[in-house]
Amino acid sequence: MERVKMVEAPEGVSGSGFFATSFDQVIGHARSYSLWPLPFATSCCGIEFMATMGAHYDFSRFGSERPSFSPRQADLLMVMGTIAKKMGPVLKQVYLQMAEPRWVIAVGACASSGGIFDTYSVLQGIDRVIPVDVYVPGCPPRPEQIIDGFMQIQELARNESLRRRNSDEYQQLLASYNID
Amino acid sequence: MLSNKEVAEELIRVFSDEVSGFEEPFGLLTFHTTRQQIIPVLQHLYNHSYYQVRFLTDLTGIHFPEQKGAEFAVVYHLHSLIHNFRLRIKVFLDKDDVHIPTATNLYSCANWMERETFDFYGIEFDGHPKLIRILNIEEMDYFPMRKEYPLEDPTRDDKIDALFGR
Amino acid sequence: MSDTIEIVPKDKLQPAGAQPELISELTTLNLGPTHPATHGIFQNILQMDGEKIVSGEQTIGYIHRAFEKIAERRPFYQITTLTDRMNYCSSPINNFGWHMTVEKLLQVEVPKRAQYIRVIMMELARIADHIVCNGILGVDSGAFTGFLYVMQKREEIYEMYEQVCGARLTTNMGRIGGMERDLSTEAIRKIREFTKTFPPVLKEFEKLFNRNRIFMDRTIDVGGITAERALDYGFTGPNLRAAGVDYDVRVMNPYSSYEDFEFDIPVGQSGDTYDRFMVRNEEMWQSLRIIEQALDNLPEGPYYADAPEYYLPAKKDVYTSMEALIYHFKIVMGEIDAPVGEVYHAVEGGNGELGFYLVSDGGRAPYRLHFRRPSFIYYQAYPEMCKGLTISDAIIIMSSLNVIAGELDA
């Protein structure tokens, strides 16, 4: 029983039959353990993602039991693999269809910065078309690295303020990518 | 067992001086022919009752900017599965006259291979059902594999050439 | 009353019970480029007549990374990393195919031990590729369990790759002239254990699918292609063998000591999805046979060729011997020139004949390198194979063809 790590409860006041805390904490807590990813797997990093989803590295214990291929029902866009310039508009369209709050994780060197493909046809990093929250380097990153990146997204989700998506700063960020 | 010499002699017998430049780099029979004769040569090899060269392994293009008058080459790799005999045919084209008849009537797999060659080099295949770009974006207006165009994206602004040794 | 009744002329009278002409039009369905059957990104625009597919058209190039243009800039030993990323489910086959092409150009003879080690790694890669293809075919037809069982074995194959070259997926295995290090005892132990633990798992996987009524109904007579059409479309590999033609590059143009091994070529009959699935399963059994034979007969000897101009000398020699230092400098700084010539070499990849056409003009990078990619060539036949079938059949056909996007677009 000692090897089971209990998740810490957020700070709050507890008594018999009740637990009072702030909305931020509870909602952040719940969100971080139920992120539904959209695996946007294009190339080799996608195969490492399949290995992460397999029984050995087991991605679903983080709450991502249901990889949703429909953007409308996904929280986290995992871009795994090279994005070519032909694919850029498609990626942006998928991102726009996601509902707030949404996070983006760029898995692999190609998604982060173009990787080893410094060519005329490859988009040098997906942050040229959509805002990115976490970059996971590697070519391809080991499943442990992908899970580490995912855990950083969990940190972001847990500590995010409820007002963030409506704030000026976030709206300016979206405007810089021509997203209204 | 078919030998290179046998097939070469047969081709010279049928096509006389339209086929030339016979050589055997690493054991593979290679020869040149002209744009007018390439389809008859392919058809002769296809319909030949003994050779039965009925498999098109590969079709690609090469750009030789220094060879004036023969800047573009279209290279066909053929294979006769019955006799396990491979051969390579090259057709050289001038850069002002870059078109060649299509092989899609004979081999269906030449369809995309010719589109790819067109996409990379701009070589036009007369009679192709749908000769448009296949791998690059449709709005691209140049042919990227030609030697005069760079590998890197010309619009990128963050990677300084000096730091990357270019 | 007579002006409201329409008198139909005699020649336009319909017989009693005739159906009125229905106006029908075809719907266009866009399958891709992002679709849940995660096979990579390519798009199929299908024209549907209700549920049946009338015709289709593919758009590819969504992951075009310009490998052939990059290859004109990189020295020969750096191109191995590019070949990894073509068919990324079975990278060692691509790597060794490239190394063999360069060795053919340089006329370097690789010693027997290195050839046997290469054969073992290539057959492991073939098993890994077929695991992914058949597992995903199961997932696409709704059966997730088989996939999980065999992916565990794929993890073990990754461990063996790590023992040999250090990486899991994009392996960059081997060097021009042989291997970079000998097989360690741990690697040999792991491979032997794999040959003992994989057969029960594969038998279980087969028991789940081979005589499964639902799977058979979904895959038999779906997406068939005749041998003539397949050869016309340039099919090679398991897809061609399922159609009945026993063309295998390992047997027809043997390379890397494949002629020393005894193995069968499984051949199907009708070229439909079920045949492709069964051919791949049977090829995994044959690959296991080859691995066992290679391990049992592994010859002693050096694991790299005696070609100091192309193979980096050992580090301890670089620090102590003058010639080794000079060779090391020349190889790394790229001052060794290759011979002028052109060579075409093909290996049997997971999907078929993977060919490398290399034109060298004597410099340190190729003048022109073209990859003959099997997925690119046989994917052209997809609309013809889907004609008259439903969408679910189209998905199953796409998974059974094993189209890998990295190889499609290169």
C-alpha cells in the first residue's frame, strides 16, 4: 500500500461531511486528470505515441483513456510528427474547431522547430500557425519524455486561472496568430 | 539466363541507331534512346514473347545543368520477372523542349511516378491523364529539385546563414 | 372541369406500375487528411452513390519532406538518418538497404558476420512492421485486444534495437562497411528469448483473427486485385504475394547472405484483405525461422569491412596510430571522394521492393538519389480496389495495404 502515491487534495477547509476550497483549485484538479487528447499523429513520433498508448507505458492512467479524434470533444491537441506547409492550414482548422480551454503540445523536434528537415516544404515549427503550450524535444522522444510533457500540461491545467481564456493577454496571443 | 549482350544485340537489331550508349554499370544494362523511340522500345520489350519485360520498377528524372542540350534525363528501370533481368533506359531532353510521351498506356504505375517527375523537374509527359503536382503545394510556381533552387525555405527569417555554415 | 385535367398524349403514357425517374447525384466524401484510422496523412476524396463508392481520388504530399533534395547536400553516412524516417515502422531495413547501395558503389565487401547480424536485424524489423500492420487492421475492424498483445512484443523488439544501436524507432543502424559494434551477449540472449516467447503470442493473435467469423466476413472478398492488375500497378511485397505472384527480392536478387537461409514465400490467391493479412502473419513465422537459422550459424569474424577510407577507425587507434588519425580526419571532414557511377539496389522492405537509385559524381554527397518507395507506387491502385464497396470496407482496405505516410511522400 505504501507504493501507491495518493494525490494531494487541494488546500481548503475540511470538516465532517464537507470540504471547502476555491473553484480554481477544484476545477483545475478535475481538468488535469481528465484531459482528452487529440492525437494528431503524422509521422514517426506517432508510432512512439502508439507505444505510449500501449500496455507498457500506459498513457490512459493519466485520465486520457479516450483519445478523441474529433476536435470538438478534445482538450489537448498533441501534434506528433512533421507538419509540412501543405498540412499547416489543416492543422489550423483542427485547432480552431477545438473548444476552450484547449492546450497544445508539440511532440518531437519536427513539430517544435522543423527538426532535421530544414527544407522548402516543411513548416519550421507549428508555433508559426498555432500557439503552443509545451514542447517535447526528441527525434522521436521516448515515451517517458512524452509522458513528462503531458505531465507539464497537467501542471498548466491545474494551475490555470479561470479567467485566463477571456483575458486580454490571451486574446492578444490569439490575435497574433490571426485567430479571432 | 538472359545476358546483357543478348538483349543489347536484339535492341540494336530492331532499333539500329536509335538506341545507343550501351554500358553495364554494376552489371545492369543501361542504354540511351530518344524521345520518339522510347514508347516503341518499351512496347517492344513488353510484347516480346521471350523477354516479357512487364514490370516498371521506377521512373525518375535527373537534372544535369552542365550538359548543354541534354539537361534533363528521364530514367526508366524495368524488370522482367520471368527471367530476373533488369535494365535501365535513359532519355535525354533539352531544357527548352522538355516533353516526352507518357508511359501510362503501357504501365498504370507510371501515372504517379510521372507526376512526381513533373512536380520536381517540370518535365511534361504528353498524353498523361492528369499532369498536376503531387507532392508539393499546388501554388508552387517553381520546380524544386532543379539544381538552381536552394534546399532551404527562402522565406524563413530566423535562421541566419552565417551561424549554420552556409 | 376539363381545363384542370391534363390529357397525356398516347406516346408519353407510362405503363401501369412504372417508377418515376429519380434524379440522383453523387455525394462527395472527404476521407482525410486527418482521420481516426491513424495511418498517416493522406486524403481520399470519394464519390459516393448512397453507401457505395463510385470513384475516388487521392491527394498526397501532406508530409513531403524533400528527402531527395536533402540527400544532395548530405554526405553518404548522414543520409542513413533520412532513410530511417521513410518507412519508420521498420527502420533497419531502410538503413541497411542504403548501406548496401553505397557498398555496391564503393565495391566494399562486408564480412559474413556483419551480413548475418544485418539479416537478423532486418527480419526483426520485418516482424515489427507486420505487427503494426496486422494489429492496426484488427483495430480498424473493431478488435483492439490483439493489437495490445502484439505491441508488447514490439516493445521487446525495441529493446533489442537499443542493445544494437541505442535507439528505439529511428535506428540509424550499422555503418557503411558493416556494423558499428558487435552483437553483445545481452543482445544475443534477448533475441533468443524473443524467438521462444514470440510464437505463443503470435499463435494467440492468430487464434483471435484467423477463423473469427466477423473478421472473415469483413475481409474476405474485400479489396481484391488480380495478379495482372497488381503487376501493372507495380505492386511488390506482401500485397503482390497475396495476389498470387511469388516475387520476393530476397530470393530473386539475394543480398547480404540471404541465399544461405532456408525460408518459404507465402503466397495468397485472390489478393483480398484476408489474403494480405494471412500472408503477413505467415511472413512473421518465416522471419522467425530465418532469425533462428542466423543465430545458430552466426560465423565468427570481424563485424566491419577492412575499408579504412570509409569506416571510422576505433577511437583507441585514432589516439595512437598516425594512419588512423588521418583517416578519421578525412572521413569526418568529408575529404574522401566516392567513385563516379550510378547504381540501383533494391531490398525487400516491409512493404515491398525498396529501391535506391544513386548517381554519384565523385563528391562527398550524391549527385542524385532517388528512393523507389513501394507505398507510393501501390497506393495508386486504391480507388480501383474500393470501387463498389462501402466506407468501412475502404478503411479496412487502406489498413491492409499498409500505406506508411513517411514512405508515401518522402
